[in-house]
Amino acid sequence: MLRQKLISSVQAGPFSNTINRMIDIEIQEGVVSMADSFVVLTTQILDEPTAIMNLCVSIDGFSHVTPFNVDFFRNCSLVGSKCGALESVRRCNIYAHNVMEMSKYQSEKESQVVSLYQTRDNKTGQLLSPYVDFRKEGDIASAYRQVKLRIPLSQLFPGLGSQVLDTNLTGTLRIHLELENGFSFFMTPTPVFQGNVANEGVLENVASGATFTSLVGYFPAESPYIVGMNYNLTYTDQAEPPVTTTNVVTLTEASFTFNNLSLTFAGTGLPLPDQGDGKQYVSIRVAEILTPDTTPKLQVVLAECNVAEVVGAKPEKIDELTYTTWTTEEYNAGAQQFMSKAFQIEPTCVNVLAMLVGAKGTPLSNNINVESYRYRVDQEDVTDRDVVVQKIINNPTYNKCYFDDTLHYDLQARTFLNANIPLRNFTQIAMSRDGQSNSISAGLADSGGKYGVETNRLMIMGCPTPITPSTKELQLNINCKAGGAIDNVVLFKQVVKTVKLSA
């Protein structure tokens, strides 16, 4: 049986990615089910625009990268007062983000636990912001709101995230989290009303001088408009030549019945100007305005931990705790075309994953300049040739496409299987990267997927390693194309760890 309790962080909010970045949470007593516990972040929009907008979360400058909850944290650690450091994962957001990209289906990545709760409209495929209380009918305007995001401890701590820990043996557990400072979460205005269907959102044959309240044409089973949003009202008359006029209006009320939507606007341009010639307006389109008057960002105002306590059962007495965790090494190649680096890795290291830190610190492992790489363990080559990646193939139907050597997929598959991490089909992974987080058009056909857009590519260089009696040397060589360069490389090492416990 589990009992849930909410523990506040030692530090008071609000938190930001420049100051007050550290979050500490103490679990002083109890038997804790890590798999059922999670960090709770209360977030809100900083610098809200005056007008209501569908503000979706994006990473600064990278609309093609789907943000995950784990992207908030740069480093995390778990320490017991009796047993010392249990787990410490630097650049945990890079590890968790890219592993989820490889191991989860698109529907799983958009689920509430993994993503930032940004659901998609069934008809248009558009993202809907959780930070707006949308109202599509009535006369009460939509409003911005706070959102609680949940990050499971199993995503932050890959080793002990699925364990049950007894604080009688470990002592007080202290969770230390550091907010990412390399990039910012931005709130990007995203269209709610697409106007994809012919005549959707278009009024026809409206009398000159009339105050219109009804839209005719095809509409879905609910209003595509949001009460309280600003819209551009564009109408064209029957003059020769036709004259088009655009005015800014605010939707103040909406009522919907099947195939008929009645709207009430406030703003300039209403009622329609009377030309005095009896002519009618033949085309009137309503489209929402997507330019905010501020620069909205995401802010963490409160940090808590929902701890799942195991009650009603005695935990098994153990003397030591054995598990696998990930340690980290970071290397800056200094913007060189060729990199050759020897890492000294632990004897109990069984897998390594090399990831490339993208521009501005985006968590997606990506570098469009890499042409090939090669691993050596204790002076022996892992493969009999360089692993070629991002080979360019000029397809006459789909334009330029990018493919990887089969050795690349082989190494990835062996590493993920050896690490006991589920791995999806590689073709599905490639095709599902759609390049635009707010678009339903995706894949190879429009060159929007991993094959067609360089910046959408996911580059993880994996390699399984044997357990050895002493420290082993891992050499990683990376070659870039002419004019390209390799900068930051993060090496994640999966190691077997044993911690002594005392009652």
C-alpha cells in the first residue's frame, strides 16, 4: 500500500535559469517507492502578453525540438546521510531527452507525464497550450493560468528510479536538482484556427453596413475560435477593383450550433462600413493575431516532491545495494574538424553513449557536420571501419535525404539492448521526427522528417564495453565534413555500482 505525501523544497521560489537555480528536497523518514514518486513544478508564464494567445512551450530557437519535462534540469543527484552519494547524473536532461526520443513512440512522448501537457486538437493537429484556460463558448474571456508539471524520479535517476529505498538504511535522502541554464523555455504563439477547409471561417454575401454575427460554411463539432483572443478581420467588397480592409477585433462572445457559429466582436471596423451602393461583401475571413506585445517565458514558481511511501509491509533487510547508474564526462573539442579523445572509464562500465550538445544547449543530440566516428576499447577497434553517418542521397522525389551506415544502427541496437533500454524501430524513429512541433505533416514525403532535415537528426553514438579488472581506455574519433566542426561531446557511462548499507 502506498501513501502519498507532498514535501516542499528547501529553497523558496520563484526559480529561474539565471539565479536561484538550485532545488533541494529532503525525505527524512519512511520507505520510499522511487518509481511512484515525482517532482512537482508549479510553472507560469512570465511577462504575459496583454492579449490571450495559444502560447505553447518551445526551446529558444528550436521549434523542431519537442520539449520534455526533464529538460528543466541540468544536473541531479541523490545522497543518503548514512551511505553517501547514491546517484549523480550530470547533464541529465540530455541523457533523458535523447533516450526517450529513441525508446518511446510519438504518442508516449506527447503523454502527460513525458511532455509539457501540450495536447493536440483532433481536427487540426495544432498544439493547445496548458497555460491557457480556453473558453470557446459563452461571454467569459479565456485566461492564463499556472500549471503543475510532474517529472518522475525514474526519469531523473535511471539507476535507483525503480527501487524501493528504506531511509532507516540510507538515512535522510536528499534530492538535489539544478535548473538548466544553457537555454530558455519560450512561449511561442501557435495558431489554433487553421482555416484548412475550403470556406471555413469565410462569410459570404453579407449586406453592406450590417453588423454580422453569423459565420456560414463548414465547421467542426466545436468552435475553432477562442473567446478573449484578438483576431484580424479581413473583408473584401465587390468594387472594381475589389478593396480589402483589415481591422483588429476581440472576440467577446461565441455560441455554436451545428454548422452555425454566432460571434460577437469588439473593436474597430464593426459594423461593416456602408458604401451606400447596396453592394455586398463577398469574402470575409477571420484569422487570429500571433504577435505578442511582450517576450513571454516560462518560470518555475514552486518546487515540491510527491513522495510515495510504502506502508503496511516490512522492507527486506539488506547489507548492500547493487544497481546500474550513469556517470558523465564532458569534453570540448575546441571547434575542430577532427576529434580524437581517449577517456579513462570505470572497470564496471558496461555501455557508453556519446551525445553531441547542440547550439544554445538544446537537449537534442545533433551536429549536422559529423560524417563518421569510430570507437576503440583498450587499443582494439570495435568496428572494422569508420561508422559513416548522414550520408547524403539526392532523391528525385524527396530531394536531399540523409542516411546512416548499418554499423551505426548495429552499435545503437547492441548498446540499448545491453543497457536494458527499450528501443523502437529505427525507421519509425526517423519518420516520426516531423521538424515542426505544431504540425501534423511529417516524415519523408515533405522532407520534414529525420531523413530530410539536418537539424532534425538524432545523433547518438553508442558502444557496449566489457567489464574489466581495472580502468579501461575508450578512444572516440569523430570526423566532420570540410568546413564543419565538433564542439561539445557528453559521454554517458553506464556503470555497475554497489553501496554498503547500515541499519
